Amino acid sequence: EDQVTQSPEALRLQEGESSSLNCSYTVSGLRGLFWYRQDPGKGPEFLFTLYSAGEEKEKERLKATLTKKESFLHITAPKPEDSATYLCAVRLVNYGQNFVFGPGTRLSVLP
Amino acid sequence: NAGVTQTPKFQVLKTGQSMTLQCAQDMNHNSMYWYRQDPGMGLRLIYYSASEGTTDKGEVPNGYNVSRLNKREFSLRLESAAPSQTSVYFCASSEEERGGLAQYFGPGTRLLVL
């Protein structure tokens, strides 16, 4: 069964304390891995797409990396405005436009 | 440029009532999606439309129907609402862009079925 898990479920950081979020997947064929940010009461906001192992993408304090079985979202020197739920999703080879989402990691950055 | 818009923002239904959730995008995207989001379960795909005139089932299609009215609009219909359909519903659209596929989501419709 195609599955996406994320850890930790929740993470509290002090402002400036760098850390990483994990997204692990067991799927029959990967056609892309996606990271989103979701603020309370809002729709997910697209961050990154990664397609192949070894690929990295950066945006401000965020860097996403991909291996054959997992992806990491590294947050460097986070600020309180980085507090949100971070979602990852995989696009499957044999399912057209089908995406499988993980449950998310709730990040809180304290001032 | 409004992106993806959804109406209504919030709705309360009684069991057995029907309703249609509306979604529109102004980004000229070919693909559109309907998801539901429940606590602890992540987003789950209900239906998607790869292009105007086509629709396909996702992971949880039972109890729902969709219509891709034109390239801009994709509606989701609940014919006979059930309490299990209480959820937050998100519409999204996507297009291949430089750097890969990007999905853009609407603000959501919060549905409560009593």
C-alpha cells in the first residue's frame, strides 16, 4: 500500500534553533515529492517539488532534500512566522494526477 | 489574479440534504482537484480532472460527484449528505511549471453535517 508518514507529529523550536522535518514514503513508483505549508484555517501553500534522489531546493530559511525513501525539510534559524503545519505529498507513477499526502508536522517557533 | 476561489466558506447541512461546492481558478490551469482534510488523516483526493471534459476518481470518491463545467470551474456535489462527510474541502489546480509541477489550493469550505 502506498503510504506517506511524517515525523515528528509536532515540533517546538526556539527562534534561531535549526531543525529538520522528515517525510518517509513507501510507494510503488514516485513521480515527484512535494512540500507545502499550511496556516490555520487556510489552504496549503506550495513550497517545493523534488523529482530525483539527491535533488535539493531552497527558499529563504527552508531547504528540501530527497533520498530514495525519504525527504527532509531543513529549517535554518527559524522565526515565529515560520510556525505552521508542513505537509509533504507524493505523486504516483501509475495514478495519473493522484497525490498521496502525509498527515503533516505542526511547527511552533517561539520568540 | 485571485488564484483558486471556493464557495461557500462554511456550510451546515442536515443528513440527507444535498449541496454543491463551487471552485474556480483564473490561472488557466488544465488540472483541477477536490480534496477533503480530516484531523490526523492528511489530505485525501476525492476526484480530479486532468483537463476540461475529463474526471477521474481519487482515493475517496464514494458519496460525491463532480462536474468540470469548463476550464475554470470544477464543482463537487454531495447528493445525500452524511455525518461522515463532515470535513474541510479544498479545491486545487495545477500546471507543469519551470521547476516542476505546482499545485495551488483554495481557502477551503468547512462543512458540518448534522
